[in-house]
Amino acid sequence: MLTAPKELLNESACDHHTNKKTACNRPTPGATTGGCAFEGAQISLFPYAEAAHIVHGPITCLGASWETRATPTSFSGRDLTQVGLTTAISENDVIFGGEKRLSASIDEAMHTFNPKAIFIYSTCVTALIGDDIDAICREKAQQYGLPIVPVHAPGFIGSKNFGSRLAGEAVLEHLIGTLEPESTAPYEINLIGEYNVTGDMWRYLPVLEKIGIKVRATLSGDGRIDAIRTAHRAGLNVIVCAQSLVTLTRKMQERYGIPWVSVSFYGQRDTSEAIRTIVRAFGDAALIDRAEAVITEEEAKLSKQLEPIRTRLAGKKAVLNTGGNKAWSFASALQDIGLKVVATAVGKSTEADRAKAREYLGEEGVLMTKPAVEQPKVIADTQADILLAGGRSLYTALKKKIAFVDVNQEKKVSYGGYDGLVAFGEDVIAALDNPVFKVANREAPWRH
């Protein structure tokens, strides 16, 4: 598949669909430096630890994208996301085709790891030479009796977000609905777009379970192949921030009648609203009452924990430079711990995310479309106290002599749910008190 389906490029379920003249995910030449479609597909599917992930392409494609996120799993077997698998095609394969090499690679993965499923990722080179990975996957799936899923997301086809959308398409066509569950529960949900980065999902799952909400399947944090195959029997799809997978939820509603909602579990307000949104979707009065009781209990406990944090952070200003939905979800969390968010980056956000960021920051807040260029000036103009961004922005913080917290996909601490907000606040305070930033903030000795 060398051309992207039009319906995936211009998603009808997006709120801004009818107002756009061009597709949200239309490929832009030279614009893959922020992550290509191949990387987006990997990010969406790699957390399936019991599946083998074979990159059909040059070895550099795997090397540039492997292990980009800390997505822990409770899977008791060998975590295959820690094993880099690639066909590592050569110049000869480009000339004569790489299908035989792919077939042999699947055989080797089966005999070595005995996975629950195998994902085959096409890349720019193998898509251009025309390797028929669909035929190979069908043949090997029949041979071994397990799902072998072709993922058509070569880098040149579009952005990282679009790659995530294509990954959802592959899961819908080859996994969801292919297995019936042994049993079902009254209030089951699928978590869509939740990758469990640093264990964020594990922070709020106990709260949902206390209310009576059971997670049938996740796409794909701490996920299981058999669970996603039975995902069509859930009562509700819950998109956790990642709007790139809205196509998947729309198609599941059309195909299986499963409604969907979109929520965030960062911050007190959004976590409480997420819970309310989920239980209201089921429409059961007893479930709603139980949820309100749990929310009241959790917020009371959280309020005591946040009191000293909010006191310490009162009057502090923050600049946020992340991507996608985090432009507003982390802004909400920062406001919940007492910070004023004066700017956030929306260069990689959807129109819906930008609208929400504007709602959270107000008319005075700065929405940075080119943060690499804009953030130094914004920091100076707003006299911000702290920058929250990915690791590359640490140098900007040091140059501008302000504190820094890494909140991107490489972060080491979970900030999800109520408990995660406390951890978030503690990390912000630790950054403000960090001696490194205090030293960097001093005038050079020779200028005294």
C-alpha cells in the first residue's frame, strides 16, 4: 500500500473535519523529522510484549526507532519489545526483492521466541520495491495458526500521528473480532491510545476497578493479543488522549456498535472528569453514584497531599513544550498543582487539541507553533520560572537560567491519575530547588 486511504487522511470523526480544506495528516515532503509514519506505527504497537515485532527494511530503520518509550508490562513471559527484530535487507534484496528474507525471518522468530502474534512493519525501502508483505503474512499465519499482521506505514506516507492511525487500522482488520471471550462483565471498556508510558495506566486502573469498571483490552499499554482480539465485546471505547486513533473507535462503533469517549487522566480535574464521562456513557445510576463517592474520597485525600505543593508553587509560571494532546493535558495538571501556564507548544497537535489548549490557557496564553524558535523569547517575555519539555529543551532552560522537568515520552516517573499528580508536583518542586539550576542562575564570578 503506497498511497494512504483518503478516509484515514481526512477523518470524519474529528470535530474540525468540515472546516478543513486540507487533510490533517496529508504527507508533507521533508516533514518527517518530528517522527515518520513508521515510527508512529511502532509506538502504537510495540507495547504488546508477547508479540514479535519485525521491521522489514534496512537495519537503520529499527536502530533509529527502537525503545523510544518506557512502556512497562506485567507480562510474565519474555518481553519481546526488548528484542530488536529486523530483516536488515541489503542492496541485493532491493534489486531482487526481500520477500524470501521476510519469510525466513518469520520462521526464525517463531522458532526462537514462540510469540503470541507477529507484526510485520513495512518501511520506505520495502514499500518502494513492492514487496508483497500481505501475501507472506497470510501464508505464514496459515502455517503457524496465529495472527501475523502486516502494518503498512512506510515513513514517506505521512506523519507520526498518521502512522498511529495506520497501526489502528491494522489491528482492526487483523485482530479485533477474531476471538470470542470466555466471559464478559457489565461495565467493560477498551483503553485506546493508552501506552502506559512509565506506568501511567497503573496509577488510575485501581480507581476504575474500585468503581466497578473493568478493562477488557488496551491499545496497547501492557496489552495482550488475546484481549485485543476480543475487544469487540467491550461496552465502551475510551480514547486516552491520543486523537490519532479516533478512526479506530469510529469504525468499531460502525462495525460493532461500541460507543466511544475521549478523556485524559493527567491532573485532578481531568481525572475526575474522565471517570464521570466513562460512567455516564454507561448510563447506570448506581454506577454513577458509586463513581461520585469514589471521586469525593480520592479528591479529599489528594487535596491534603497537594496543599503544601500548591503553597510552594503559588505565583510560579511555566512554559510547556510537548506534543499532541499533552499540550493541554499537562497544562491542566500544572494548573492543578498551582502553577500558571503561560505558554504551550501545539506544533504537533490536532485542531481539537489546539482548541482545548486555548481553553485551558485562556486568551493571554501563548500557543507556540514553532517552539524551538519561540520558546526562548517566550520564557524571557513571560519571566517563566520553569520549562517542562523533552530532553532536548534542557539546554534552553540552562541558557535561560530556569528550572526544567522532562515530561516527554522519555520521562522516568509516572504522572497519571490522582497519585501521579502528587509525584508531578514533587518533581516540579525538586526542579525548582535543584542546585544545578541555582548555580546556572548565578552571575559569572568574573563579573562581580
